[in-house]
Amino acid sequence: MRLVFHVQHLLGIGHLRRAASLAAGLARHGFAVTVASGGFPVDGIGFGSARVVQLPPVRAGDPAFSTHVTTGGRPIDADWEARRLASLRSILDDVDPDAVLIESYPFGRRRFRFEYDLIFEWRKSRRPPALLATSVRDVLVTKPNPERHRETVDRILHHVDRVLVHGDPALIRFEETFPLTDRISDRLIYTGYVTDSETPVTDGVGDGDGNGEVIVSAGGGAVGAALLHTALAARPLSAAAGLTWRILCGPDLAAEHVAALRSGADPGVLVEANRPDFPALLRRCAASISQAGYNTVLDLLAAGCPAVLVPFSTGQETEQAVRAQRLAERGAVTVVTEANLTPDHLARAIDAARAAGRPIVPPIRRDGAAATATILATALTGRAGQKSGAAGNT
């Protein structure tokens, strides 16, 4: 079963990491996966046996997504769009996929509608049309304009066969952040959460880096500088000041922030780059301080460690705040809002999280990659059966 997975990450690395886990899982479960990646490459993210083809890259020019830039910080323009379309069409023609999976659209990525329109046109030109599904995380950024929701529904009803929500309604229901969910309920399926490991591991982790430490992280780091600096200032105010604090700097954290963190760190603080063994560090740690991105939260729930979440909420960003609040309501985390992010608030929060002990971890489905493969394979098999049945009746 040939599948093209169109992925566009713009800010941070969360979207790409989830997409990589999903692509690797689909490949493990029998799909020949080609990933058309539209963001800048990120070291250390593996796609398993899936093939990755790089499109002309783009990223957000600022945290508000008001601009988009390509190589050298140049704004994207009509020539860049033409090259993107040519590259994407070449991939589709070369692979001739049975299924196309798109990430976020039409719930997001509206700036790139021009290439999703190409995908829609291409799949309709195929006989029979390729199966088309959209891959979307558990929580959407709230859109204040109702017309945006109606446009999204219209695009789904006209073009999308399956809406795959990578979450679990036992924790967060999709209608909490997409009010017109009932209009697309006939094609919406919860897959469970997509993780690198589908089985939580909370014991038998042994000694090593992270053991008894406070782990401070901010994903890719593009919007995490304030959190990391505040954590450094919070350490002497916390009852955990005598522990080692390990501050992890993502690849998108500006070099001047890394230098400032290192110069301000005393001997009890380690400042280093993000690590591939981050989940193992969490399983050994005394506590974690982080943002509330999709992948980080799954790693925290798998580890079952005391955790403070500081959800990214700049501008109209609401996704992380919703996720953090649901977990706080379940007793799984302690939350500090960005508006209240001060060294004193953060120190008191980490002390409260540690005093509460190991959190109550809500049971959630973590088999999102395997479930996605089953859903798509079943849909393709059903189409093949309908085709052969129709042929037998002629």
C-alpha cells in the first residue's frame, strides 16, 4: 500500500516529531511511506523505514505566524510557491499513492492552501481516486471566527475521506476545540495518541543521567527562552535547590540564550542540547518543568514524574493551555501560566509538584500509529472490495 504523507511544521519540532513517529509506525505496519516534508530538516528525528523527500522548506518568521520565510530568511513568494508545487506534483506522480495523508489541513495551514488544492486535484484525477485522510492532533488552536469552522467543514465534506484525530476522547474530546465536530462525525475517528513507545514504562529504569534531577525543557526552543531563564532564576528559591537541574536547549533556541544560560549556571546546573533519551531522563527525574506540547506531555505521562507545565500561550495560541488544564483537572500536573511565570511562582509550583508525589496518570490510548495503519488499510481494502464487486456485476 503506497502512501504519501504531506507534513508541514512551521514553529518548533512537535509536529515533525509526531509525524515521524506516525510515518515510522505506518511503515512498520505494511505501508510504503513517502514523506513530503515542507519544513526545515531537524537533526535527530527518525522516520524509520519511511522515505523522506524534502520540499523547498519554509518556517514561521515569528511566533504569531504572521510571516513565513524560506532559506536565508527570505519571504516566500510566487516563485517559491511554483517550486513547491512542481516538487509536490513530482512526488505524487512518481509514487502514485493509494492513499494520501495530509497533516493539519484544513484545520490549520491555510497559508498553504495552494498546494493542498493541488493534492485534491491530483487525487481526483486518479481512477479510482486515492484515499485522502487528514492527520490532526488532539487539541486545535481556537478560532474566534465561526466562518473559519464552516470553511473547514466544507473542505472536509468535499475532499477528505477520513479525519484521524490523534487523541483519546477519554481525556479530551475533539468538539471541545472544534465546535462543528458533529458535521463531520461520519468520517472522524480517534486513533489514540501517537508516541514513539506505545507502552508506558515507569519502573526499572536504573541509574544514569537524570536520576534525582530536575529536568527543564522547552521542546524545540523557538518559544521557550523565557521558561528556561525563569527556571534558572527559580532554582535558588526552591526546596529543590540542592538537586542537580538539567536544562535542555532545543535546536531552535537562539545561540545568545544558550550562552546566557551557561554563563548564569552555577555548578549544580547542567546546560546542554536536547537529548534523544529525554523520555528516560524523565523516568529517572525528581521533577520536570516544561511546556505542554503534544509530545512532551505524552513523555511525561509515560514517565509518571512530578511535573510543572507552563503552556505556550502567546497571541492566539490556546492548544497547550487546554491540554495542560485537562491534565491539571485530573491531578496529573501542576500548571503555571505564562502570565504568572516568575521565579517565585515557578519555585513554589515545583515544590508543590514534588510534595504531591507521583501524579495520578490518566489511562489513555497510546497506539495511535498502529490504529492509523489499521484504519487506512481497512479503508483501502474496502475500496478494493467494492471495485471487484462492481466489476463482477458488469
